[in-house]
Amino acid sequence: QVQLIESGGGLVQAGGSLRLSCVASGTIAAYSTMGWYRQAPGEQREYVAAITSRGITNYADFVKGRFTISKDASRRTVYLQMNNVKPEDTGVYFCSARPRDAASLVYWGQGTQVAVSS
């Protein structure tokens, strides 16, 4: 059974930084793409960033220049470095993983809460 476990969320002041981690239960080489999404209270879940198995990254416009996604295969972990955070970055951040052999399937973690105070 695939498990994605997020950590690193918390309360931070606007302008500060956080680093989120997502540890997979198995090798991350099994996934074509891993990414981060977020969901603010009362809002739909939205895309934040993704990284492919080849290390190609992609970002939503509202985090470009502030957030960085990276991975460490030896630790089975994907990271989201969040710099210069804003109150609108508040929400639950979810890790996602799309298997190489089942492109229509997406696994999700349980999420980690990020709260940014002004």
C-alpha cells in the first residue's frame, strides 16, 4: 500500500520560510511525477508545484520565485521550500504522486497545515 507522509507545516509570519517534506513508503522512482497541492479553508484544492522523475520542475504562477520543489531519491522524499510566504499561502498542503505504470492514478498524502500570519 502506497503511503505519502507530509511534515513540516506550522505557523509562520509573513515573509518567513518553511520547508515541507513528503516521504514515500517506497522508491520515488516508481512515480513519473510528484507534486504539491494546497487547499485553503472553503476553497478547492489547487496545484502548487511538481517535479518529474527526470527532475523537471513546474510551478503555479502564484508561487514562482518564492517556492522550490526538489527531491532526494535516497531519502524517498520530495520537498517544498517555501520562502517569503504570504497570508494567502495558508492552507493544508498535500503531497501527490502519479505512478509510472498507472498514469490515471494519483496517490495523496493526508496533508500538513500551513498558517501564515500577517
